Amino acid sequence: VNSYERKKLVALHTHPSSMPPSAADLNACFRHGYKAGYIACHDGKLFAYAADEAINERLYNRYSEANLNDGMSEYDAQIAALNELKRNYQIDFWEVR
């Protein structure tokens, strides 16, 4: 990975639990300088994501936990947490359709 110019590579991996990008996925994208990352979910969903800065994983976990405590499903809680982080961090994610 280090032998390639930043923003030239894309990452691809699976999420057997069919969840959206994690905080670790976004931070790895930033740290390794990927142009984007893609997640192939086992339920057929495909997510893309990009990060131009690292995010605070504890904040992501705090948002997700608060959403779970409000009665959201794990999937919806993570989506909501990511959307909240998009407001203050240079990250993006979307479901590819």
C-alpha cells in the first residue's frame, strides 16, 4: 500500500453482518490514503466510503450506543451515527445502488 500514491487505491472487503462502514474502516481509509473503500455485504448491499481525516472512534461508539438506547436497530443506529459524524468530519459514505 505504501508504494502507491495517495488517493490511487481503493479497498474492498466484506461485512458478513451486512453493516455499514465502521469507524475503523473510515480511519483505515484515511490512514492508508485510499481514494475510497467498498464493502460488499452478505445481504447484497454495497457501501462506498471515503475519509479525508480520522474520526474519533469513541465518539462514533457513543453516538451508536445512544441511538440503540433510543430503540433503533443496530443497523439504523450505525447509519445515524455515521450521518452525525459527517456533519463535523471530512468523511462520506453511501449505499451504492
